[in-house]
Amino acid sequence: MFQPLTTGALENLNLAQQTVTKEDFESLLMDSFVDNEPLEGTVVKGKVVAIEKDLAIIDVGLKTEGRVALKEFGQAGRDGTISVGSEVEVYVDRVENAMGEAVLSREKARREESWVKLEELYNKNERVEGVIFNQVKGGFTVDLEGAVAFLPRSQVDIRPIRDIGPLMNVPQPFQILKMDKRRGNIVVSRRAILEESRAEQRSEIVQQLEEGQVVDGVVKNITDYGAFVDLGGIDGLLHVTDIAWRRVNHPSEVLSIGETIKVQIVRINHESHRISLGMKQLQADPWEGIEAKYPIGAKFTGRVTNITDYGAFVELEPGIEGLIHVSEMSWTKKNVHPGKIVSTSQEVDVVVLEVDSDKRRISLGLKQTLQNPWEAFAEKYPSGSVVEGEVKNKTEFGLFIGLDGDVDGMVHLSDLDWQKPGEQALDDYNRGDIVQAKVLDVDVDKERISLGIKQLAAGDLTDSGGDGVKKGSVVTGTVTEVNDGGIEVKIADSEMTAFIRRADLSRDRNDQRPERFSKGEKVDARVTQYDRKTGRIQLSIKALEIAEEKEAVAAYGSSDSGASLGDILGAALKDREQK
């Protein structure tokens, strides 16, 4: 945009028009534009022509001088003092204001100079020097030799600091993070300088350290997972599991901030400069020779240190802990939380079940310190004894009776009643009923107690002394019930019933089908087991068929002599029918 010509320039042009040609006029016009080239927004050199009170009068070659406050020359003492005749650089804000004076600024000139220098340093990623001189929202303002930059609070130091006072008005290095000249924004960081210096220092210290070296350190910070220890310019992590051989729930139980401790360097990562420390490594390993110290089967006393869903940890000595699995806590309480059996800090007697020195594990048992309740029951109530208890549970296959010693016994459907089918007899009982039963069998290994209610009633084979009934004898029975598992039969000339399992229905696998029998059908079976005391009897059609086949082969010849098995069995069947 063209600038308007001054009055003197117009007079010169009028004289020139009377004496020069058209070409000369154009040349004079262009010279006039050059002489009046715009100066606003630029930095120019000027001369101090006078000093009035707190203002300096400066001539920059315009038709009028400009005034600049003296305080703009002495900021931070960088420019020193000025006097009449001094040459200075100033920024031309306006060529002429309403009062006809030039509007100049030394501060803006310095800012322009600083921007040029700062841009060069920013592009080279070099440090700049500045002074923190004011606090603003979110951070502080920094004077970078005339240019004002913003220092975010998070970039002041590596760690948050409470008192910024010692850092104010002190020249110090900064790193430029961002520059935007159009908006006049500069963001700097003091933290980046500290981290760079710290990284160099850490690198030097790490080079001097070796794994296995024992050094002194000061506890700097404590967390839930460990403690940070200052090794003289670099921090190392002392993990909670490396503080002591024993269980440490929180580092503050052993350490305190500011305490000087001896630690061993466990691992060094030279790339990330991370150092892992240990205290327990300076003590003897209590797991050495652990098998001899804690032999399997030995009984010890320990203290419960921790309880989990799957068991409880017991400290046998400092640094040695064993686990009582929930399955080894009680003989009878199977589905209960360990916290309902033991409590933290409780002294308990335990038995060593297994020791693994490689994995540093000891398996302990709590229930093994007490007598097996099934063994105790078997001693107190041998087979044939009569017991009394409460019906604890009722299932589709029988009743569970609560007995002495906090154990349960089961009455199978087939042992409820001599005359009624099992499912029908089951309806006569409810939870909470007090019933009597006879002990039929106690299996200590499988933790099972078999009971019978029908064995207390009259009408079984024991009433007649069991005449003709013994293991290996053949009895005839009537089918009273058929289900998927087998058939239930009532033995002739008695009220006694027995259950023949599917696998005992026939020698031929294809005929081991309960559905081929019907209610009321008579069957012969062999007695495979009979307990006179309990009245329990087991029958097998399969055993009878095998025995008959052996007898037939013995009586009517063998297949080796030329007779087929069909001929032999046929002869035996014919002889049996004739008899």
C-alpha cells in the first residue's frame, strides 16, 4: 500500500513538472517513495539526543523524535546505563502519533533480537539462559533476554517442589519445548535440563557398580511394593520380597525414610539404568538343608501369617513358611473358608507332608495332628453295631445320617426296608428325623460309612440262622424293581431283598440289560458275599452262569476231546431238566 506524500515532496514535484520531461518525473516519484519507505514494525538504530526525567529522547531519522522510558534500558542490568549520544536499537511502533511524535520501544526491540537468537538455539536443540520472574496460572513466566516464555509447573523440577522462592530471579539454563512466533508463545522446561544432567550422572555411577556388590544407601521413598534407596545420585529398588527371608507385608514394617542401610546389588540394567537391590541376600539362606530340618511326617508348631481362599501360610521359623492347603485343614469340613478354621497370628500344630527345596515350598497338614474320625468311629462302632443319628440329607440314592465324631453315614435305598421298594421307602423319611441303623461297613481310606435300617427289622435270613445261605450258594428271587443300574429281587422264603448290578446280570455283555427282566419274574443267582452280622447279601447271575459252565465242562467232557461247548451245555441242561 502506497504512503501519502509529504508537503515538501509535493512542492518539489510541482517545480520538477515545469522543467523536466515525463520520464524524469517518474524517476523523481520513485525516489520519493524510497525516501519514505515504511518503518513501522521494524527495528532501527537511533541516537539518544536528550534525557528528560525518566525518559530518553531518541532520534531515528524521522521528522520527529520518540520517547522511551529509561526502565526499558536497564531491565536485569543487561544494557547498562545510557547517556546523551549513545546509539541504541529501538522498535518503531508508529511513525507519528496524535501528538506528532514517533512511538518507539526498546523492550520490543530486545524481544525481536531475542526471537531471532532463540529460534537459532531452538533449531539446534541447544539450551537458553533465562530468569524466572513471575508466577501465573499453571506455572511461571521466564525472561529469555527480552522474550517472555511460559514455564509449566510440571516442568520446574523432576519432583514437585513446594517453595519456588530460591529459583526466582536467578539466571539458569532452560530447554525450549515449543515456539510459535505468530502467537508470540514460547514454552520452556527446567526439568529437561535436570533430567539430562541426572542421566549423565546416573550413567557414570552405573558404570562404577557391579552385580553382587554391597553398598550403603539411604531409604528415599517407601511404597506398597518396596522401597527406593539412594545410592549416591542414583536410586535402586529394594522389592518387598528381597527385604527379608521371612514374609514382610509392608516395607514400613522394617524400613523408615532417611534410614541408612546396607544392600546388595542384585541386577543392573545398563540400558534403562534400573538397579534391583536386596537385603536378605546378605543373610544366610534358611532353606539350605531344609529336608533334614523338616522331615516328612514330623510335627511342628508354627504361627499363621496369611490366610487365602486356598489355604493358610504358617511360619515355622523366620524365613520359612509352609502352606496348609484347604483340603488338609479338617477331616470333615470340606467346603469352608480357611478363615473359619484358623486365624492370623494363631499358633497351630502342623505335620510336614511334602518338602520341595528347589521351589522353596513346604506342604503342611493341620488335620493330620488329629485322629482320623473314620478310624475313631471304626474302633468305637465295629460292623454290626447299632447307631443313632439325625437325617442330614435326603438324596435320590439314599439317606445321610449324622454320627458321632462329626462324620456322616449313608443308608442306601436297598438297605431301607425289606418289603418296600427303595424309592417308596425313602418317602417315609425326612431331614431332621432321628433314626437308628446298623453299621454295615466302614471304609477309612475312602471316608465312607455304610449303614442299614432294614437290617434292624425281623424277617431277614439271620432270623433263621441263615440256613442254606452262604457265599457260593444259589438262591431264587423274585424281581421287584427294574432300573438302569440293575434289578432288585426278593429272596424266596424270606423278607430279604438284594440288588443285582447291571454288570452281574449276565456273563454275555449283550445280555447285561436290566430291561430284559420284568417285575414278578423269578431268577436264580449266586451269593457272592454274605455278612451274617449285618445281614448284607450280594447276588450275581453272571457268577452263577460261570460256575454252571465250569461244572458242565467237568461233568460232560471238555471241548478238547472233540465235543463243542454247545453240546456240553446242552447235555447239562437236559440232565438238569430231567432231575
